Amino acid sequence: MKNSYCFFENKECEYFPCHDGLEYFNCLFCYCPLYGKKHCPGNPEWMKKNEEEIKVCTNCTFPHRPENYEAVIHILKGNGK
């Protein structure tokens, strides 16, 4: 897969890959833009810390899957969950 406006893979990053299990890893959304959304299409886990619910995305690969680029943009435009 070639780097483009909707896909970027940085194999030189010291954290690459930050999640396992993907053949093509999209680093474009290195910091997940959906983190602030309570309901996202990924598979976050929730933990309690100091009486507060914290979103844990350690096992989520949704924004890093190249085929999900359009879905992420759709949600960010306010058209999704």
C-alpha cells in the first residue's frame, strides 16, 4: 500500500506498530481522533480510576485499518456516532 492522503505507514517510528495484527497499518491517525467520543465504532474498554471512567484503546485497531479512513472522516464531520 502506498502512502497517500488517506494512508501513511511510518515503519521508522520507535513505537511501530503500536498495535499488533494488521498487515497494513495506517499511522495517519496515530493519536485516535475518536478518543473523545463516548460511542465510537472501535472496541474500546473502560476502566474506573479515581471514580472516573477512562477509555482504554490498547486493543483497538479501528483507526489504523486503511479501509476505515472514510468512516473516521465521516464521524469527525458529525455524520456518524
